[in-house]
Amino acid sequence: LAAPADVETPMPAGYPSLDQLRAHGWTPIPRRRLPFPSILAASSNDPLTQLERARGFAQDWGSQLVELGPLGHLNPNSGHGPWPQAQSLITDVLRMAQQAATA
């Protein structure tokens, strides 16, 4: 899970309003443990999710949290191109899934 947006708090200008998000079924954010291993990668200065909220999502979902530092929101519109660390995180979550399957 790379920088999930917190759709329960107001978004910056140019993003949908809370009413629009609610009307289209984006809220509430599910807060149950995920039925599979997961990693949540979060930026410390993401304009779409405060780090403390990302920590709460990770805890509720049973996700391993990876704090990336100040990278903003992880998407092409924010100026991000190739992200080599993603491959490492994918390898980690695949390993976690294999361990869970054999446990």
C-alpha cells in the first residue's frame, strides 16, 4: 500500500471534497485487519495523509509500516518517477505471503 490517501479528512485544493468522497462511497475507510500480509509505505510530509493517520491505518490493517521520510505524495503528479525501493518492498511482501502460506 503506497501512500494511501486519508479520504476522511479535508484534501488540498484540487482534490474532491469530503462530501464528494462520501457520495461516491470512498468513506468510511475500512479499519479491519487485512486477510493477507501487507506493507504500508508512508511519507512524513504527504499532503493527503498525515503520518500519524498512516500509522493508525497500518496498525488497524495489520500492515508493516515503512516510513519513507519526506517524499510528499507518492504519485507521478507529485513529480515521482521510477521508485527503485518499490521493488524491495514488493519482494518483502511476497516473502511475507510465502511465510504465511507455509505457517
